[in-house]
Amino acid sequence: MTQPATPAILSNATAALPTVAVLGCGWLGLPLARALVAAGYPVRGTTTTPSQLLTLHDAGIQPFLLRLTPTLSLTDADTLTVLLQGVEVLLLNVPPGRGPGQPEAYPILLGQVAKAAAAAGVAHVLLVSSTGVYPDQARIMHEDDAQASPDAESHLLRGEALFQGPDNTVVRMAGLMGPGRQPGRFLAGRTGVAHGEAPVNMVHLHDCIGLLLKVLELGLWGYTLNGCAATHPSRRTFFTAAASQLGLTPPTFAEGASGGKQIDSTAIRHLTQYRFRHDDVVAALSFC
């Protein structure tokens, strides 16, 4: 676990709730923003889709149309500035793109957000990152095990480095599952899939939201933490069950060494005392 020398754990119980900007109201960001509104936070949110502006507004979220790119347009730069004025917490939920050159551009894109947040006087950034920062080695991975390597996504580490410090927190989420993101579709029908006995590392949408709300509620700043369910069935077991549940053809797996990292989430459980709703990831398939 990466943490500050003196943990900054604050309570919102006796103070007005801070204004939160959710940058990236997509699959995770929109239900997260809705949960923040339900908890009483003043919330601003961004979307890249004009038709979603009304959806945000109707959910009680102050909407902003914003498209982040390595070179921001003047309009988007102005929007980012306005978005962050008076914001105490920026919840940054913008995953790197998968197209050519997009992963490499990710730290540049986040760098512009970091500068804008600093200029606006944003007190805290809560960055949603990924356990893709860990090398694909057959061992348990703790927060200090991230490293730049050919099989780890080093652009994620460079993006994280922009926000790691005593006033911010990074939560590295494992593989995402939940409504609209059904793991049974990931490998269905494939043959000769590698690493059938490797452990899976997953986290349900409900628990992503629960963990982030707890970090914000407790004011847990200065940490880098893993968000992952406690069970780690084999890829063969998990993806076979996931495909079968949807009535799809299960994948078949090649024989060979198991390989595969296993993400440890002890630190975030200890700090937040959050009780996961979906620690059994095979059972959680029914909630996707």
C-alpha cells in the first residue's frame, strides 16, 4: 500500500459536503455521479455526447460538454476551466483510449487536467486507474508492486504519477463487471485461449461506487489502493460460467502454464471498512 507518512482521514459529518466534479460520466462515472447526488453532494459532470447533457441535468448533475484530447480546443479548455471553478474534489474517471497512439497520449491528456485543477485550486483529486499497472507475473500483487515492464501498461503509471501526493488518492480498479458490461461476452466462442488456470481479478460496478464513495466520505487522501473482489477463480471457471449464463458458447483454453497475477485489496478494505456486495465474482454474474 502506498500511503502518506501521516494519513489524512477527515470526516464530512460536521461540515458541508464538498462540490465534486466527475470528469467522465460514462459506464462507471454516471451511476457514481448519481450516487453522489443521492448522498447530498453538489455534483458537476462531463460528457462527450450532447444528447447526454439532459440525462445529467435530470439526474441533478450540473452538465458540461467536454472532450479531452492531448491538444485541447479553445472551447474545451474554457469548459474545463469553468467546470473546475469552486470544485473541491475532482473525481477523474477517464480511461485511456485503445486506438493507435491513444494509450501513449494518456499521460499528456491527464497532464492538462492536472494543470487546470491546480490553477483552479482544486483541493483533492480522486483518480480511477487500473490494475493494468502490474506486470503479468504469477504472484500476488500489492500496491507497491507496480512497475514499468513490457507486460504492464506503463502509460497508466505515468498518468498516476501526476496525481500521487498527500492531497490526492488513486484507486486501481480490477476488471470491471456489472450491468452493461457482462464478462460472458469477453471470450465467448474463442478457442485456444491462454492461461486457463490463471486467477481472474474482477470488481463489480456496485463495489466500485461503494469504494469511491467511502474514500470521499472518509477523506482518505494520499493513498494508492487496489479495488478488487476477494475471490479469484480461474479464467477457465469464470469465463465458462459467464458465457454459459448468457447462453453463449464458452471459450476453450489451451493447455500450459497458468501464469497470471492476483490482485490484493487488503489495504482498501482495512482503511475504508467497506463491505463488498459482490466478493464472489461467479455469483456476481447474476448481477450483470
